[in-house]
Amino acid sequence: MWLLNILWWCFFIVIGVFIQAFIPGIDALVPGVIVSLYEKRWQQTFWLCLVFILIQEGTSSLVFGAAPLWYITTIVMFILGQRLFNANNFFFILCFGAILSLVRILIVLLIMQVGTDNQDYKMFFNDAIWQTFIFSLVWCVASRLRKILPQTKKTDNLYTLGN
């Protein structure tokens, strides 16, 4: 079953990179981290974050160095949000996506202040709007498809740390 899990995530990555190529300036992979956090698979989440960070840094969808901060912030905000609110509905994900989009703008602006890169700020706000809706849509589709996938057994400890 763990091989099916790996293949599913490879398929998710390919689709996510395709979406990012089609709509530049967004991160279509971060909903996968949230799906993995819902499953409470901490080892899987760690490896996904590592791969996603390498992809984001390699494709230059963010200012260089912002991807690790983006993913760490996403995880911390989701864990806090899940403890404070009912995180099992689409409205939470839509609001979470909007907040993440604002945080993404702040991270990019913060990293840009360190460097000497001057960008059009209006572009970041347009990307944030796209990020909110793409995040919610990709999460919705991925979480539904993920439920179809046969779950790995608890004895298959490759990706079930914390269950």
C-alpha cells in the first residue's frame, strides 16, 4: 500500500507543477501539505515539505529563500487553526487560504527587503487572490481523491509515524 501512496503523491506533484506553470506566482503544492496534516502522517508531511520546498526553490515561484519560511508558517498556522476552529469544512479552508495568501505576500515582501529586488507590488496582490482560490480548489479535489485511495495499514510504518 505504501507504494500506492508514493505514486499518488508523485501524481499530485506533477499536477501541482502543471498548475503552477499554467498560473505563475502561486503555490499549488501547499494544499498537499494540508491534506497530509489532516491524515496526521508526520513523516510523510516532513518529506513532502522537503520535496515541495526544493521544487519551489527550483522553479523560482517565490523569492529565493522564502519557501522554507512559507511551508513552516503554513504548518504552524494550520495546527493552531485546527485547534481553535472546526477544520473539517470548506469554509475553514477558504478562510485559511485567504490568510495564507496574505502571509505569503508578507513573506515575499520581507525577503525582498533583505535583497535588492524591486518588484511590482500589485502583482503580489493579484497572485494572492489566485492563491486563495487555487489553494481551496486543489485542497478540495486532493482531499476527496485521497479518501478514495486505500489507506496504508498501521503496521506499514513507512509513513504512519504519529498514528
